[in-house]
Amino acid sequence: MKELLTYIAQSLVDNPDEVNVTERATDEETVFEVRVADGDMGKIIGRQGRIVKEIRVLMRAVAQRQGKKVSVEIMD
């Protein structure tokens, strides 16, 4: 799932080399932290947060098929 999230984020931004996705597991869920270049923050969030909402929906759907829970956080 980390690879999928990395691929999606790199496809959206101007500086794909600066995309960094870290995975942090807790007892109940896995948290993915996405870091991008400062100039690409708006591209990953989208207008009114629409893009990041859809990324979260997609990642939850993939996780649900695997019987897991995930969340995606955009770090600045």
C-alpha cells in the first residue's frame, strides 16, 4: 500500500523526487505520513481538500479489502 500511495503522490506533484511516504503502525491502524516539497503542497491537497479526500478514500478501500485500517496524513 505504501508503494501505491507513493505512486499517486509522485504523479500529482511537480517534484516527484521530493515525495516521502513513511509508515507508522499502531495497534488499531496503519498511518501513512506524506511529505512533499513546499510548492507541491497545494497540488496534493487540492481545492477545498478534494484531492487528499479522494486519496484517503482510495487507500481505505484498498486496506478494507486486506482487512486492515489505514489513515493518510499530509505533513508540512
